[in-house]
Amino acid sequence: MTDADGLVVVASCDARHKAELLVELLEDGGITAVLEDGGSIGFGSKPPFGPFRVAVRSDDAETAKQLVAGWWDASEPD
């Protein structure tokens, strides 16, 4: 999915902390990422429940998707 700013959503999470971890992972990999909360319901300025979307520039989307897929695979218990 691409939005009006040319950003591509590379992941969607139900919990804010997982989305924040993905943003950190991508930024550690040299990819600028943003967390979109999509008008989530919660308390205060940082709602705890999603969906939360992680988006990157379209030029970085394929690399970001690979990093996210690797992280999801590594974080799943056997």
C-alpha cells in the first residue's frame, strides 16, 4: 500500500511496542521508517493498541520488506 506521501506500508502490528521495534530495526539498517497509528483507540497521546503501520519510502520498500520478514521469522518460537 502506498500513501499520498509516497510511503509504502511494510508491516502492520496490533501492539505499539512491536511496531516501534520494527522502526528501530529498519533505521538500524539505514532505512528511514515511520510509525502510523491510524487513529488507534487508547489512552493519552500514544495509544497502546493498533493497528499500527510501519511505512518507508517507496525506494526502500523491497529491502525493508526483506528485513521485516527476517525479523518476523526470527521472532517466531519453534
